[in-house]
Amino acid sequence: MQDEKPPVEGEAEPDSAAEQNPPGNRRRTAPGYRRKDGFWEEVPTPDMIRTARVCAGLTQEEAGNIVHVSRKGWQKWELGERNMSPGMWDLFLSKISGRPDR
């Protein structure tokens, strides 16, 4: 089932794939979501990543070790220089909450 999320206020929904992701414009849709294969998926924002780590009482290095990335890789997620994949976000949340892996 396709879950539609609204575009950022004041912007129209893009009609074509080229309009969906024009070069240099990373925020055409509501923060925290991206369109992939015709569906919307939640993508953690840098603030969500940082808040989850801090609430878990972890350093960047400890958080990175949990999901097998370097401290520098984790920093790039928190700074917004790279996007954390939804799968990696789910893995991190499951590890810090004590849920078994899926």
C-alpha cells in the first residue's frame, strides 16, 4: 500500500522523476521521508540520529560499533553529510532497545 506524504509546504508535488530529485535540491519532500520505487520510506534525520544516540547514553564511536560503522561514518550521519539507510536505522533502534534482530 502506497503511503503518501505531503510535499514541503508551498511546493507542488513533482510530476516526473527528474522533478522529484533535481540536482542540488535535497529537500523537495517533508524531512524524514524519501520516495523510493514509487513508495515513501522514513529516513532518519540527523537530529533523530543524534537524539537516539544521546538518549541511549552512547558515544559516536559506541553507536558506530553497534551497527559496524566507523566513528567518522557515524559523524557524517549526524552532520547530515550522508543519509543513514532505513535498514541501518531500524537495526540501530532494535539494538539499543534490546529487541531481537528481525
